[in-house]
Amino acid sequence: MKHRTTFVRLPQTDAGRSKNWRTLRAICLTLFLSLSFTAYSQITVNVKALSLRASLKKIEQVSNYKFFYNENLPELNQKVSLNVQNATIEQVMKQLLGKMELTYKQEQENVIVLVRKEQQKQRDIKVFGTVVDSNGDPIIGASVLVKGTSNGTITDLDGNFSINDVPETAQLTVSYIGYKAVQLRATDKNLSKVVLQEDSKLIDEVVVVGYTPMRKSDFTGSLASVKASELSLSAATAGQALVGKVAGVQVMQTSGAPGEGVKIKVRGTNSLSASTTPLYVIDGYPASEDVYINPEDIETIDVLKDAASAAIYGSRGASGVVLITTKRGNSGKARIDYDYQFSVQQVECKIKLLDAYQFRDLVIDARNNSYRDKAEAAGKSWNPLDDNAIRASKGFNLNEVGISDLFFDFTTGKPVEPAYNTDWQDAIYGNAPMHRHNLSVTGGQDFLKYRFSLGYLDQDGIIAPSNHKRLNVRANVDAEVTKRLKVGVNFSFVDVSERQVQADGRYINDGIVQSALLMFPQFPVYNTDGSYAVGNQIAMKADGYQMVENPVALAHEIDIRNKSSRMNFNANITYDILKQLQFKANLGTQYYTSRYNYYRPRTVGQDGDMPNSDAIQARVKARDITNRDVDRLGEFTLNYNGEYGKHRLNALVGYTLQKKTYDRVAIEATGFPDDRIHEVTAHGPNASDVGLYSSDTRKAAWTMMSYLARVNYSFDNRYVVTGTVRTDGSSRFGQENRWGWFPSISLGWTVSNEKFYQNLLGNNSSFKLRASWGLSGNNNIGNYEHTATMSQGGYVFGNSVETAYWQGTFRDAAIGWEKTSQYNAGFDLGLFNGRVNLIGNYYNSLSYDLLYDQPISSISGSSSVKTNLKNAKVRNSGVDFQVDARILTGEFKWNMSANISVNRNKVVDLGGINDLYLVSERNVVSHVTRSGLPIGSFYGYIADGIISEKDYTNIMIDKSNQVNGKFPEGYQLVGPAVPNYNNVHPGDVKWKDVDKNGTITENDRDILGNAYPDFTYGISTDFSYKNFDLRATFTGSEGAKVINFQKYYLYNMEGSGNQLVSVLNRWRSDDNPGSDGVFRAARSSTPNTSQRLSSYMVDDASFFRCANITLGYNFPANWMKKAGVQALRIYVSVDNLFTLTDYEGYNPEVDYKGDNLLPGFDWGVYPLARTYSIGAKITF
């Protein structure tokens, strides 16, 4: 039988039809899904001896259920069996979980969540409490974290914390650096007051030693570490923040120019010509300097001082390695820090010079003395009131004996009253503001942590208009992609804009500092119309005065600008191949671009040419120098770290590749019609008016490939041995010596872990002995020193001139590495449960195969060749000690740290070459390097008093006994030896006759000292009471000398430029002999200082300086909570508060030449600034 179905059409509107159809479709779809789910929820599955995790995945495949669970549940690896057909989820889960301590919750129809049975009953609570130390003092910034989650916080200024939504059964971890971590349950009553105990086993800390971190107990080299909390963060650069903090490391503030860093020297000078700047490694990226890193971004600075530690960096580790680790993210909610600092800078000290009246009298005295000397020598009469016409009529040059009407009025016979009494140092040094902003955001979870920071510095220089603006951007992100794969990314960007002034150097080269020291106080800074008073002293050139230009005009009119940017990106990828075996790749690149612009206008004079004159036109020029450097790095390492009972083994092997390219174009232009446009594009119309500034134009590249390995073995936390080897291949060396091997070995013995030590002294102290040897290298020699270059010119061939090429330089194709072999022995001693820690080291290093430009015969086409002096050796040996102590604890705290370093530098052998005599400035030999002496020892004449009138009488007796200018054989001098018996007067310098031949000659030059201190030291102390804290850092040096070559002008007694105030003590007669061996005034060429370096120019460079002092106040946390702020700190500080020294210059830490063979030379440098700061730091 057939059934017939009849559909009846119902009357309806279009809207009703549409609504009915939607309803019908919804009903049908719901019915279909319900039937489908019901059918699909019947589970049929058969598993046998599979893990619970695999079984759940099998059920997901045959059903529409999805399972969620904590991957750390140990039951997931438990084997289970299951065989069901058309079973419900309840039946499956009951059979599957069996007697496990697991249950499940069905969150949605097809979502199953596995939990522990007790978690079903737990509830979330709020936990709160206080974290204190053993003395009951609150610990600020301690971490409180719910274990296994990202839920956590840090303690406030009173040590308080609170966390919401904490499961009752959860565990909390409370930790802080230097203290033992504590774990407590969320319901533990002890959470109300958590007491952290200090960790006296400081040697178990992890330290950064290159490529991988290492337990401090396993480290056997020499390491100095400075944490962020110990840095002087009011300093403008990272190097300045390090002053006085590190034993065995000399940190010198050699310049006060805005944005300038410091010069760092680790354990002395070990090369004649190659750079001794340490290698900087920032977050694993080897760099040439600290590249303007923001001090606020620094977490730690570690300095590898001995060769065994630095050998892992091979050819670049001979001068030490500075490892800078920046701050990274933490688990927990985001924390925002903002810090603002306002500072005012002023010149730290002024050089004491003559005022207008004192200088006037010196000029009159010097010119009259010269007039008398020449008149007496010529047998002519003289009178100090003789005017210039009379003096000239006697045949004498007025530039030696004439007195300008600026100083003396011959019509009245009296000195002229100065119209001005300008202090030119006050004119160029002013109060300079500095603004600094720092903003950072830190946070993350267990699998992703981040820190982003932004810093801005706007620093005016104490010499206007110098200025340094710097923008720092940094982003550090760490991600745990999987349990085995971790990725870290470091990005930094630095943008610098500078207005510079030419502070350094000689006055005729526009050196502003020297110009200010030599300028007559008789001249004004500005004309009456407000314009610069220029050319006044240059106009007196014919009268024999220094041709100095107005230094204020030089600073403002000469336009020098520099813009640069540096971007660094590196990513480290870490993969755990096995639990104990890790692969790491560090890939990065660095871009550096800069543009330097220089313009010298016609509005300021130079070297005798008056401003706005036809003569000055040739000195109007512009320069434009553009740089683009690219550095690329690839490092690949395998690290094994295993423990087997009492044995611990760490092994590292790696391969690295680094390449850097340089591209510099320098253009110089002349012929400018006016000074309106300061760019090379405004040059004159002639083809010769623009061209390459060849000395600065270049393209270059270097590449280094390296293999490295390190093995560290420790037994029973008592005995440690570490071996390292690295081989470097560098394009900077010839093919015959391109590869260098750099091994090291070190031993350690933790004596305090021996039973006899513990039985004798207990567990309240720690004691470790260390010994090491290592070989490191130096490749800082420049590029292509092994490859000869070609020169081009013309060659006459027949009746024409043809282009010709020939070898222009002679090169050593076998040039190779400098090497430094160093032994180190040291100890680490901790007393009173770590309250006092002492670190000591003795080292002895020998550098050999020294690189030097050895003179060769000119027949080769060159006058010298850079090569290795095979038998040349330089030794540095010394000791360094550091002590850190927590003297007082409790409500009033007092911590103190001190360090002292002693280094002895000596040239053991020069490898067969002659002594090296170095000319510094004004063609004067100032330094010598010879065997048995330190590198670059000072060399010159030794002053032995002043020639008295009685000495002069005896000298004349000696002169009368000369025959043809020589003394008879066996003649004994009656008076002192002199350089020239025809040019000697009472009041002249009495020189030491070193060779005892009766005449002062070049052979009487001797060693005058050296730039190396007997010892350097640093002291840091900090106090805190309740919410107040006070910190101070002091640094000092004892026994070093410095060549104050400013005295070439400032102490010549000629009166051709202003002089040091000490010339007031000059000799005038035996009845008025002055003091301190100051010789007489005279303008004409004398044997006193003319063209010679002497002990008069060598000053004691010892000093004691307060590098920083800071007073801070932390507002109470309960106040801040009401304002929605986590913390607020305000502070005031002073950098370079004072310097105690006998040095007559600005700064005893001077290194104008920057040359290993010419150390300790002062020739007008930018002075240090004293900086007063006030700031506030707020945390949200």
C-alpha cells in the first residue's frame, strides 16, 4: 500500500514565510546536531599499555571530546589499558582513571578538564604579609610568586606584599638576591612575616664568563663584578658609572666633553703600538666599546682580568674583557619605572693664572731683562725707561725687547692701568644644564618575559655651545617556545646628535682650552656693540706675542656637528637536545652610521692671519665625513652540563664567525664666497675647491673565524679544573700567520669544604684558592697591514709622460699575532657568614711578538714596516685586592667596599731595535721606551736649582779656561755646567750634568718619571636609616706623573702669553730669589725652557677624588598605595665633588695622545665637570 502525503499551502505573508523557514531550519539543525552528538558520544576504543596522555589523544580521535590538563601532571605518563564499545564518557573516564588521584570536570558538552581530586574542593584566597631579613628589617623588591604560575608581585618599600586569587593548596616562592629562597603554602601562618636568611655560600652564585654562565664555585679565574645597584647612575655614561668600583681595572676620566666616556685599562699596557682597549661584550655580542649604553639598562658588568678567563675570546682578550649584561623581564604583572634627573654642571677646577696687573708686570720684567741681556752682551748702555725707539736704534729686535703701550707708558715711565681684567676661564666655562629621562616596562609570564626601555639625555657642555643629545631604545624579550626551545631577542637603538667644540690641542690649531689659558686678560670678550672682540692678540704678532684668538668666538663661530645612530639586533636560540646537552645559536648584526660636519669661517683669525682678512680666506674650509659600518655575527655552541654524584662536568664547544665592513667618504671644500652656508656644497667655482679628504676616505673589511672549547670539571665541590682553547683566523694577518692558538688552564680548591677546615673553623666562613695560566692575543692593528699598496704617477717614455704604478709601501706578509702569557694566583675569603668578603690576586704577564713599525732602509720604498719584533717582550705584574663588608645591619645599615691595585710595567727586551725616542709636540722629544723601563717613560733635562750671582761668577771663571770652546783635559769645573757659556745669566736654570762632561748637552737628558701609578684605589660606602640612604664613591691614584706640556707656554717666563700664577715666585735677585726654583723672566731665547722638555714640566699626578655622593629618600609604601603608586624615590647627588691634587693642570687623569708610547701628556683637553643633580624615580 502506498501512502500519499498531501501538503496544504497555508496563506502567509513574505515576512511570515521567511520567519517560519528560519525557525524550521533551526529546529532541523538542532535536531540533526543532537542526534549526531548522541551518536558520536558513544565511544568505542581499544588501547593497551599506552600512557594516559596517548590514550586521551586516541579518544579525541574517535570522538568529539577535547581534553585539557596540566602538562606537569605525573599521571600522564602512567600506562593504562581500555577496551569499551558504545560507552558513555562517564564509563570511559571511570575505567580509564581507575585509582589515580585524578578526576575530571565536564565544562561543556564536549570539553573535559582533568584535575587533581583535591583541586575540586579548593578555593581561591588572598595572601599577604611582610618579607624581612634576619634582623627584622624589611626587604624591598623581594619576589613573591605562586609556584607554577605567573601570578606574583614584589615587596614594597616596607617589605609588604599581597596577591589575589591564590588557590588554597598553592605554594609560594619568596626570593631575593643574596638570600636563600623560601617556599610556603598559601595557608601557612608564617606568610604574615617571612624571614629570609642570607646565603653565606656566595661562591655558588652564577657568573657570566663567556658564552655560557658558570657557577661561581666552579670559576677559577680572576673576575670583577659590579651589579646595577652599585653603579653611580647619575653619571652620563656607563664607563663613568664604573669609576672606583673595580680592583685591577684603571678607569680614567680623561675628558669632560659631553657624552664622552672613560678610558679603561685592565692590568697595565701590554703593547707598543696595538690598542690596549679591552673587548666589550654586550649581551653576548662582541663590540669595540660600550657604544653609549644607557646605565639604567645595565644589570651587571663583569670584567675578565686574567688571561685564563679571557682566553675563550682568543685574539681579542689580551687587554681584558668587559661583559655587560642588560636587564631582562620578570614573571609577574607589568612594572613601569620612570626616572627624571636634572643636573647642573660646572668646571671642576680652574687653573690659577695671572690677572691683568700681574701679567703686565711679568711682560715688563721679561722684556727689560732681555733688553739688559742683549745690551750687556753688546757692550751697550741700557735703561729700563728707554722707549722702544731707543731700543730699536741699538739694533735689537722689538719682538724681544720692546714693550707694547698696552702694558707700559714710556711718556710717564709707569705701567698702564688695564682697561679690562678678563678671566678667560670664566668666559668659556659656564653652568651647563643636563636633563635625563628613563622609562621602562618590565613583566611577563613563565613562558614570555619582556623589558622595554626608553632613555633620553640632553647634556650641555661646560664650554658653550657644546651639546650631546642621546636617545636610547632597548627591547629584551625571552620566550619559552616549547619545553626544549627557548628564544631570546635583544634589540637596541642609539641616536646621537652633537654640537662639538675643538677644545683640545694647540692654540694655532684653534684649541679653545689653550687659547683661553694664553689669552691676555687685558682684552675683552665682546666689543661694545656685543660682537666678539676678535683679532686683538693676533694683531700683536709682530711684537712677539702668541697669536691667540678669542676662545669664546672660536667655540661659537667654528661649526662642528656630528650625528650618529647605531642599531644592534641579536637573537639567541637555545634548544635542549637532551636534558644535559644544549645547543645555542647567537645571531646578530650591528649597523652604525654617522655624519660629521665641520666649517671654519673667516670671522675668526688663525696663526697670525687676522679675521675677515684676505689672508684668512685660505683657511675657510668645510668637511663632510660620512660613515657606514656593518657588523655581522654568528656563534654556534654546544654545551654539556652533567652531574654524577660528587662529579660535575661542564663542556662547551663552539664555532663563531664575525665580519665587519667599513665605508667612509670624506670631502673637503674651500673657496667659499661667504659664511652663510656651512656645507661643502657651497664651495668655490674652481675644480680644486672640492675633493676627497683622502686621509679619512676608505673602504675596508675584516673577518674572523674561530673554534673554541672549554671543559670544567668539579669534584665534590672542592676541586675544580678548567681548560680552554680557542683558535682564531683573522683577515688582518698574513696567510703565513693567519691562525692563532690561545689555550688556558686553571685550578681551584675550595678549602672551606674540606672536613679539616670545618672541624677547625666551622661553617661561618668560606675560603677558596685559585691558580691559572692562559695565552691570549691582540689583533687591534688595523686592516691590510700584510698587503702592499700601489702608488701611481707619471713616467717619461719617449716624448710623452705615461701613467706608471709601483709598490708604494713595504709590507710583512708574515705579520702575526701579539701574544700575552699570564699567570694568576688568587684567593676568595668570606668571613662571618658572608658579611666580609676579601678577594686577592697576584698576576704576572709577559707579552711577546710585539707589533711595531720597525724602521727599514728607504731603498725599499718605505721608511718602516709593521712587523712582529720576535724577541721583544713587555712584562706587567702586580696585585689587586677587594674587600666588601656589611659593617652594620639592622635599622641603621652601613656597607663598605674598597679596592687597591698595584701594577708594574717593564720593557724586558726590545728585540734588537734601538731605544725608541718619541716626539710629542713642538718637535720636542718627551718619551723614551727602552729595556728595563716602563713603556713611554718621560725623558728630558733635570733642573737642579737656580744659578745664583755667585754661581755666575764661577761660571765666568770656567768660561775663561775654555780653549776653542772646550775645557782642557782633566779640568775641574768651578761653577755648575751650562748649555752655552755665551748665553748664561744669574736667575737661569741650573741643569744636572748627568754625564759629568762639564757641558749640558742632549746626553744629559734622563728619565723624569712615568705615567704609571704606584697604586690606584677606590672606596665605596653606603648608609641607610629607615627611608634615607647615603652613598659615596671615592677614587684615587698615587705615584703617577704627568707631562704638563701646557707649561711650554704657561711657564716659560717670556710673557708672550698668560702664565701660571706660580711664576710670581720667580727669581729677581739673590736678595729676592723667589721660591720653588722658579727661574727669572726673559723674552729672548734662553737655555731655561726653549725647545726642551725638563723636570719643570713633569708634575705629580697623584690625586684623591670624590667621584660621587648621593642622598636619597624612599617615601613610605602606605603613602604611595593611597596614590596608586608602588614606590617613589627622590635623590640629590654630586659627581666629581672635589679632587685633592698638587697637579697644576685641570685633570691629572690625562691622555691627550692616546698612544701607548706617549702616555700621560697634557696639551689642552676638555676639563672635567662637577655635576649637581636632583632626581625622582617612580614605580607603578
